[in-house]
Amino acid sequence: MSRIRIDAVLVQAVIAGALSFAHLHDLAAAAGQNGWKAWAYPVSVDLLLVAAWRRMRTTADNRAAWAWFVIALAASLGANVATAGLLDLNDVPAWLRILVAGWPALAFLGGTLLVHSPQTAPVTAAPLPTPSEPEPAPDVTVEREPEPAPELPPASAPEAAAPAAVPVTAPDVSVPPALLDHARKLADTHHATTGNRIDSATLRARLGVPAPLADAITAQLA
């Protein structure tokens, strides 16, 4: 069997509650409430005090709960102080009899309002969504298709029977380095596509330059 642990705080609460209960009973009986009615008064006062305290703990900003807690505490504290010899219980004044007689209606109203008062649930902030890491973009390699070689007009019969072309001597024309590099890339592409070296006419058509400049570039690429 599990042993019952005696808590000093619980014992003190029971003793204090019994004394307060007795003082409220004595005051109610002195005010003309006899029999079971005198025993019901301490129960109504203490229960209203506990109910108001519980509602205050649920919603701390509930003004109605605070008001009824103060009323019940004043009734309990006043009854306990009144029985300490400050009041003649054999000759209770009329105003105290009125307060004791009207307490049940006041306690019933307070208990009803506490039960039916709306409870506001604490508002909790919604958690922010965790930002997801951006997916790395896939590596895209763009391949440039080689430009097709222009179709040359068919050679005439006299030209086809002619002997091999005599190499052209490039005139003294200054070729910019950037244009020469671009022409070299076109010549490499043409050679990779057709297997033949690019000629001056094709290079002129690709670059859109005059014939002397095209001949000079062709000579430097040779």
C-alpha cells in the first residue's frame, strides 16, 4: 500500500478553512439564520471565493472574476473579524441582518455570471514556415551548331577544265587583329565542316568585307 504523505500546507489550509467556516456559521446564526441555513452560508462564501480565483487563473484580464473575488473575500474576512469580539453576536445590528439575508441572492448571481462568462483562450503565434533552401540550377551547356557552308555556283566548263588556281598574292592591306581572329575561327569551322580550307570568296561572304581585305585575310590564314 502506498503511504499517504501529509503535506504541511494542506494541513494548514484545512485548519484555516475550518476556522473560517465556523466564524461564518456563527455570524449567520447570530443574524437569524438557524438550522441548515447557518451551515450553508460558509459554503456559499468559500465556494464563490474559489470559483472566482479559478476563473482569474484561467483568464487573468477577466474583470468580473476580480470583482467577485473581492466581494467574496470581503464577506469572508468581514465575518471572521466580526466574530473576534468587535460585534455583539447577541445583539446584531439591522444592517448586518440585511446583508446576511441578501447574501444568497448575491452569491447566486456571482456564481452564475462566473459560469457563463466567456473564456478567452490564449493566442499563440503561428510558427513561421522554415525557408527551404533553393535548389541548385542544373548546369546547362549551350552548343552552337556550325554554320552551314554556302553553296557555291557550279563551275562552268572552261573553269572546270582550267588548271589549278594560282595562289593569290595578298595586297598590302592592314588587317585588324580582332577581324583576323574572327576570320580564323570561321576558317576553322569551315575546315571542320567541309574538310577544305576556306577560300577568299567564302570568307568575304561570311565577313561582308571588300575583296582586297578578304584576299589579305586569306593570305594570312594560309
